[in-house]
Amino acid sequence: MRIRSARNDDLKACLELDASYETEIAWQVEELHGEKEWGMRFREIRLPRKQTIAPAYTPEERLVAWQRRDAFWVAVERNKIVGYLALVVEVEHRQARIGDLVVVPDFRRKGIAEKLLEYAITWCLRRNVEQLILECTLKAQPAIAFAQKQRFVACGFQEAYWPGQEMGLFFRRRI
């Protein structure tokens, strides 16, 4: 398996990859209010049944977003794209935001996402990026587990961040 920069002719293949995932777990948000304090608590809950979650954006929306990415890499196995990672650099904050990290189902849990992340970290360090932000939904348990395994820590959230008014959850890793 090798990682390389995506080319324009890779975009169609990336759109055709199965970016959906299954989960039985979601995260619930509880607001905490006190007289001189406030906060949020995130609690893992089990869903009544396994759900298949599709990508948040349409293929057309993803194509437009990919055009604005500062870096886009693909993982290739036997001349076939099996995953990709795309990010945007926020120079003023010395951080890069990972908005796309996809590995096809047959190749998941085989270290491909880690290799894409390592490649991104190396690229970012050469550009004086000091931290990575990984964004996901509250239902993205596979992404949340990956973030925690890769030493990301929860750093924030935003209501109605994703289409359908779904909350965005953000993880940070200093590099």
C-alpha cells in the first residue's frame, strides 16, 4: 500500500468509495448550568439498533469541498484507491483541519487510516502546522474511537455544523 497526492482523475474514484459506516453507539450532549459555572458533558449511549450512516454531503458537495482542500492524499493498493485524507490548513491558527478521512470497508482496521494520518502529520510539520483538528458527528463512533487511539483529545463542538442540523464534534492533536 502506498500513499500519494490525489490527482484530478482520482476524484471520481474517491466519490465512488463506500464512505458509509455502521454504528450502534452515539454520543449524547448534556448542558450543565450552575450559578458560577457552565459546561457540557458528552455521554456514550447505545442505539436501539445498528445504523448505517451515509456521508453528510452529496457527491457534488464533496467535489466542491475537495477543490478547496490544501492537501488531498489517496491510499493505493494494487492500483486501486482504498482510502483518502483531505485537509485544510488554517495558517493563522497554525492548525490543519481534517475534513475527510475515508477507508473502504474491506480495508478498514488494517492501518490505512493511520498511515494516511502519519503522512498528513509529516506534511504538516514541514509547513509549521502545530496541531490537527479532526471533525466528526456525534454518531461517528468509528471516527471517535480512531481519534482517541491516535492521541486526539476532544476540544469542542458546534451545533448544526453538519447538514440536517447535526452537531459537529472536534478533536485536537498537537504535533
